[in-house]
Amino acid sequence: MATYVALLYSIVLTPQRRVAMSDLRAMAARLGFERPRTLVSTGNLVFETDQTPIAQLENHLEAAFATQFGKPVDMLVREATTWRRTVAGNPFPVESAQDGSLVALRIMRRPLDPALTEKLEPFLAPPERLAIVAGDLWVFFAGRPSESRLLGALTTRRLGIGTLRNWNTVRGLAGLLD
């Protein structure tokens, strides 16, 4: 058995309705995944199943989600060992320790080109910083991420399929892997 982390791009079905994590866990159980668990209401799922190619898991989860909830949503999956390496590769450990809500990770379906940071620099407000580690984008925000100009630049159109999680969530998911 292998352990996987799955991240939903969005848990908002309509302005009035969000995906309940209990429903997400139930969906995973119906797919035959073992020990499905979630972290608060953030659209994250950890589960065990036989070793399976990542793209196959993503396709399977996306199809099941669309069937159950009536809305297509991108899902990104990582093996537990990859997730642990991602956590260990945090380029902003001091900032993360001070305030985990100011450090975010955009997990990408396809690795980003490191040169992308130059294209995003005009959107930064000092002391904001960026780093691409193993194809994923790390951001240290100067204040509330929702107030940063950078957030509007981190679109699927510009970067490709991905989803953003703050350090508290990234670390919390790592804790579910044990």
C-alpha cells in the first residue's frame, strides 16, 4: 500500500454550497481508497491504495468528484514520500516558523520553469519573495495573501494547473502521513 495526498483546486460548488469533508472522505472510500482522512475544511485528502500512477489517480478522483458533486474540479496528487520532500524543501523556514499563514505553496500538475520567477517579480511587494523548488512555487507574502497583487498573478492561465496552500496546511498534511 502507498499513501497519497490529494489537493482539490476548489471546494466551492456554488456560492451557497461547499464540499463537506465527510462527503469527500465517503467518495474516497467508495473508490476503494483506505483510511481516507481530511484536514479541516481545506479540500485536502490523504488516503492509502495500491501503488498507482499519479495521473491515473488524478483522473479517477476528478471523474468521481464530477459525478458525485456535479462540478469538474482539478485534483493534484502526490505520493507521501514526495510530499515529505516538498515539506523539507521549504525555502522560507524562518518565515514559516514566525507565521505559517504568510508562506504558501502552489503545487503544480506540471513543473514550473525556474525562469518564471522573473516574470512574477513585478507583482511582488517587498519583502515578498518567490522560489521554485522541484517545480512547485513557494511564496512568502508581506502581509495577508488576499491583499497581495501577486495573488492575482498566480492564475491557471499564467502558471498551469495548480493549487495554493499555506504552510500551516502543508505541514498539517504531512502530519496526517504518519
